[in-house]
Amino acid sequence: MTTLVRILRFTRSLAPYYVGIMIAAAVVTAAGLAVPFITGTATDAIVDAVGAATSGGGVPAGSVRTVVLLALALLAVGLVEAGVGNLGGYWGDVMSAKMRTILSTRYFEQLLALPQRYYDNELTGTIVARLNRSISEVTNFMKTFSNMFVTLFLTTASVLVISAIYYWPLAVLLAVAYPLYFWLTTLTSRKWQVIEGEKNEHVDVASGRFAEVVGQMRVVKSFVRERSELSAFSGRFRSTETLTAAQSRNWHLMDALRQGVLHLIFFALYAIIFVRTVTGHFSVGDMVMLIQLMAMARQPVTSLSWVVDSSQRAIAGSKSYFEVMDLEPAVVDGGGERPHEPTGRAGSTSGPAVSFRDVRFGYDDDADVLAGISFDVAPGERIAFVGESGGGKTTITSLLMGLYGVRSGRIEVAGAGDGSDLDALRRSIGVVFQEPNLFSGTVAENIAYGRPEATREQIVAAAERAAVDPFVSRFPQGYDTVIGERGVKLSGGQKQRIAVARAMLKDAPILVLDEATSALDTKSERLVQAGLDELMRGRTSLIIAHRLSTIAEVDRIVTLRGGRIDEIGTPAELAASGGIYAELLALQHSTAKSDRKRLREFDVV
């Protein structure tokens, strides 16, 4: 019930639809309740007319007119049911679509608000599976329940009242049937919901892995992992088969018990009606009317089974949905100060563009990845980070962009605001990652991703500077060419050049290059590097580079060892210092196998 209330609160803007659907259901129910009375009255009229005719008195005057009018009444009732019922169905379809929009949008909005830490621990496919499964089950339940609630309530109340008027034991037996059946159904659903939760977990994990495999099919095939991935995937669904068997066995055994109890109660009801008709307490018309009412009374009782079953599905399905919706971004994030405007220099152009002051950071409850990190980057300066793999180079850029909060220390970034507005911070930083991370859509849309209001002329100008125009101009659709998911239709160099053009068009004063050419061949690297050189001109640039030739062109180098800064200096200074950079230069010219292995530990060639 709590879940139902939460869903209604989430979708309170749909209240007019709920009310409309319930009014339509009330009209349809009232029309349906009229049918037994019309049929009963027609039965008595026909029996009287037949009896009179049989006794030789002929058909009573007006009998034909009466039964024709009763038939027209049944027609009118049927037309009302059809018309109003379909109107309610239309409102239900629209309400369901609007509910899906509301729940899906709020889910996506929450995902966008959650910090990077959440995505570090979640499978993308699992997140998507929750959206599809949970919201489908909730919207389907709410659509049907809004139609059935009034029908069940009015039918139950009306049948009880009418039965009590005709003969009170009928109402007593029905009053026993409803709660007894509901109680037995509730007992069954407790175990059902537990098992359903286990099934959902298997399906979510399988769906998450499915999305990963489809997204990295080239890797799967390269390592001949098709059979093992299929085995793990099918194993998850085979587990759901076992769980479903246990779930279904329990449900149907209890359903047989429920149905048996229900049949006994209705046996007593029919027996009472038949006996009282035979003994003259009920007319034949009364008997027909009461039998039809009992048939209508059976529907709400059996519908309770569906209501409980579907509500349990909705509750189990919405559990993971509301688990995400209940997450507090600040709690998930873990706190920690974000980059902010340099103290006392708001709006000033003097002083460092970026400053790290004794920064310490670690993921979750793990040990520190960075400790005592302090350095300044002057406006327009190019600074490179060098260190062993896992030494914290990428973590520094993640902290710069405010993806995580520091455990202690301060990060100051010109144009970052007071630290509470991460949008302002990230608007001041352009990024080119090792993986281009393009989206499905056109070339133009991907270039303009960071500046969607850009004109076509501005997009083309950025593309020309990044050496994108030469290959795009060969496409039949030019900049309107759809590149496919993650740019699958482009080469690595082409995708990276589009990423460079995207950063150029954003035109942010600070630039982060996270191994932007490491995955490219020599020809592609030269083209992309030329674009990067153009991009870095006049910008404050922080570079994680894997080629010494690139590192040698920067203004200063920061070397990292064990999460701490080892040295800071110009390439010439560090080449003569005997530190990490000097070691890298020496290793680069060595042909010894051990030296080449050592060089790879620095992600440098």
C-alpha cells in the first residue's frame, strides 16, 4: 500500500485521469448491475405471459410491449457499457503513457543528479533494466487497477446490499467469502514477493552483462568468450526457471485451496436460492436475478487474486526503482570539498588558473590514492603528468572536474565559482579523453555536444581546425552523417578528431587531455596531435600523455610516485635531475627487455 501511495504522489498531476477513469468505471458498473434486474423482470413477465396463455386466457395485453421495452433497456445498458467503457479505456491508455513519461523522466533526472561514485559501482545494463522492467510493471498495474478499483468496490457493496434485502444469509455468506479469500491470497503473496525479488535480481544482472557484452562484442570475439558469456547469461535465466517453478507451485497449491473454499461458499449460496425458489419465497425472476448477482459477486472475489498478484509484481518491480529514487546524491557522493574560485581573487585574471593545495583523496573507504598533492598551473601553461600506471594521474583530472570531493586540502580553479555550482566549473573545462565517447547521432551533433546552440558555420570552423572536415566532406551526407552508437562507423583517428573538434567548439579556458592519442596509429596520431596543438594554443592545459615526444613539448612536468608528487620542473630540468622523467628518457633508448617492460609500467612509449 505504501508503494501505491508513493506512485500516486509521484504522479499526482494525473489526478484528473484517475478521477475520470473511476467515474467511467462507476457508470459501467452501475449499468452492469442493472442487467440482472432487467433480466429478472423480463423473466417474470415472460413466465406470467406463458402461464396465462397456457391456461387458455391468451397472452395478456401489453406483455409483448413490456418485453420489447425490457430488451431495449438491455440494449441501452450495453451501449452505455460499450461507450463509457471505451472512454475509460482511452483515458487509461493516455494516463499510462503519461505515467511512464513521468516515472521515466524522474528516474533519468535522478540518474543525472547522482555523482560519479554511483556509476563506479553499477552496471549500465542493470540501470537500464530497472527502467524497463520496473516502470512497465508499475504503469500496467496502475492502469488496470484504476479501472478495476471502483468496479470491485461498487459491485461488492451493491451485491451485499441487494442480497441482504432479499435474504440476509446470502449477504452473510458473501461477507465471509470476501475477507477469507483475500486473507488466503495475502498468505500466498508473501512468499511470492520474496521469490519475485530474487528473480528480478537475476534478470537485472543478466541484463547488465548483456548490455556490456553487446557494447564490447569485438573484445568478446577476440578472446573467444562467446560460449562462456552465453553460459553465464543462460545460467541466470535458468535460475529464474527454478525460482518460478517454486513460486508457481506454491501459488497454484494455494489457489486450489482458495478456489475450493470459494466453490463451497457458492454451493451454499446457490442451494439457498434454489430451495427458496422451490418453496415459493422467490419468484423465477428473482432466482434468475440473484443467480446473475452471484455470478457478479464471484468476479470481485476472484479479481482479488489478480489485484494481489499484480500489486506484488508492481511492488517487487518498483522496489529497485524507488531504491534509486531514494538515494541522496550528497550521501552517495561521500562529501568532500570541490574546486572553487581562488580565495580573494573572484573575477581576477592574475594568479594561477589551477591550484592544488595539499590535496588528499581515496575512493570510498580505501586507502589514499593521492596524498599531499600541491602544484600551480599558470594561465596558458601546458603541464604534463607522468607516473606509473595507477599512480593517480587520471584521478587528479577527475578531482579537477569535481567528479569527486577531496578528503582534505583545496583545489582552486579560476571561473569555478564558490564550489557549489559544478556546472560553472565544468563549463570552464574542456576535455578530450583517451576514449572519444561519441554518441549516436550525426557528426554535427557530436561536435556541438558541449555547445548545442552553435551555428553550422561554427561547427564547420571547429571541424576544419581539428582536421575533421577532410574526411567528413567525403561522406554523402556530410556533417549530417549518422555515425552510429559510440561512433562505430568511424575509425579511431576520426572519432578522436571529432572529440578534439568538440572541445574546440566548447572553447573553455582550461583543457584536460587524458591520454588523448594513446589508442591511435602513427598517422592518426599526427593528425590528432596537430588538432590538439591548435586546441591548446592560449589555453591552460593539463595533459596525461603516453608519448615522450608529447611530454617534451610542455612547459612543465609533474612526476608522480605512489600517489605523491616526486618532482616538478621543465622537461630540460627533469631530464638532468635523475628522477622519473630522466629514467623514462634512458629507458626509451634501451633495447633490453626488462627496460621495455619497465617503460610500459609508466604507460609511456
